[in-house]
Amino acid sequence: MRVVYTEGHAAHAPKRFIMRGAIGKSPEKPARAEILFKAATEAGHETVPAKAHGVGPVARIHDEGYLDFLENGWARWCELPDHADEIVPNVHSGRNMSQPPRHIVAQAGHYQADTACPIGPGTWEGALASSDVAVTAADFLADDLDAGNRRAYLYALCRPPGHHAYADQAGGFCFLNNSAIAAQRLRDRGAAKVAILDVDVHHGNGTQGIFYARGDVLTVSLHGDPAEYYPFFTGFAHETGEGDGAGANVNYPLPRGTGDDAYLEVLGDALETVASFKPDALVVALGLDASEADPLAYCKITTDGFRRMGQAISEAGQPSLLVQEGGYISDQLGANLAAFLGGFEGARS
């Protein structure tokens, strides 16, 4: 399997993570990608360097004001007296905002949904590098489709992740929505319809929000029940899209402790939903944080469960781009990725 990667992700190295009021170290650190890269290469997969694509493909998804904040907010933050070493919002506009925010503190509260996405001096560079991985991989897949190869597949080792990022808001460790950017790139390269299957343990709320009123991109997500799990406010089964996107958003909330067999049964239903959409390409938002060993654990997927998951998605037969989302440092992280990629590729051989 071709693995698209760049070391540029390491420019983003967040220091803090606030959870339930407790301040700790961020689990979304550069070492995540290093573990995943090592696991992929030791499993024998071919690595391909990402190409720089700039902001153009990103701007097809994200709001201009938001991108300006990500690129230039750090410089504005540093003009504040006694500023912290990361941008972390301390005030939010909530539901009551009468005009666009101008002050950097107000912009932070507007463009950052929570405290899990602190911005430092290298965040823009790292997030843009991550989007380059997604766009490069999407271009490879589009080239394969142009050549008539509908069995093509790639893995985009993106970090930081992206599926919690809305068109105009960061959140949940995410800044640029790599899966959405990849899907739009495939559309721009000629795919009439694209499906996004999100298997991260957290609902892909940003991805849902971006495509909620569009019928050309199907969004399907399996995730922990948002009634009790991040991102809390979206991901419920009744959210099915609106306007042109009515029926093109499907959520499968899962109960705490969901294991391999139960997960695979729901995944089968999700893959039938994807098949009925008849997409030209499938983007898999590949979170590994449904693992029983993940530090943010909610589900209980074993390493063999990830192998079965990869196999099932591969057997669906779609041209596929696997985009790395969550999955945090544990003794099983690398093995889980190797199992998923092995299961996927084994079903295509």
C-alpha cells in the first residue's frame, strides 16, 4: 500500500489538553505520527512524500476569515502583553454574536470550539502539511481512477487530524478537515459522487457540518453516543442532512463498550449505505481510537477487530483513500494500524 507522509506535521506540537477541568499534556503529539509511520513501514508498505499544494485546496472547504486566523493569529496573539505560549480560548460567542470578532481574544473564542486545539507558532505550518498529505493522496487516487483502476487504494498519514474542524472552526485537536479536503479534491478531479465513512470513535461533526446540505458527498459515521461522549452536540441518528443533502448524512451512535462483533455488524449496515449511494470514490476517516487500549477509550475494539474492519471495508470494493484521524498513544497503536492496513490490503490481493 502507498503511504503518503510528511515530517512537516511535527511543526504543530501542542502542550496542553484540558479535560473535565483538569489541565494535562496533549495526547495529540508528533509521536503519534512517528509511531504510525514506523508501523506502516515495518509492515512493508511503500512511503511516498507529500507534495506542497498551498492553501488552494484548503480554501475549497474552509472559510477565508478562519484561514486568516489560523495563519496569522499567532502573530497577533504575540502582540498581547503577558500572553500565554499557546492560543487557548477563554471566552466564546456562543449563540449571541452581533458582528464578526476583531480582537484576537474574541477571534480565538469564535474560531476555536474548545480547549483541545491550542495554537502555537508552528500550528499553521503543521496543519497545512497535514492537508498536503490528504491532497497528494487524493491526486494519486484520482490518477488511478483516470487510468481505469477502480481497485486503487492509498493511506494518507495525516497529523494533526481533521474531522472535528468545521469550515470556520477548529476543535477536538483538528484545524483543517483533511477528509473533507480530500473528498472535495476528488470531486474537483472528476468524481461525481464521493462517500466519506468515518470510523473514528468520535463523531465527525466538522465533516457532517461541511457537507450537511450537499447531496454529492455522502457522510456516514460510526461513533460513541454523543449523548455522553465528545463532541456531545452532534452525531445523533436523526441528523440526516438538509436541502440538497437530505438523506446524505447517516449516523450510527454506539453504546459504551461496543466490541468487535457488535461493531462489525453496524459497519456492515454502514457499508450497505455507502454501496447504495454508488460513489465514484470512498474516503475512510480512519480513527484508531475505538481501541480497547486508547487513552480516550469508549469502545473496545481489539487489534484483530481492526484487521476485520479493514478487511470488511476493502471487500466493499470501492476505490478508497484512508485518511488518518484519531488514535492516541498506547502499546497497541502501531499494531492496530498494521492490522487495519493488512486486513484491507489482504482483501484486495
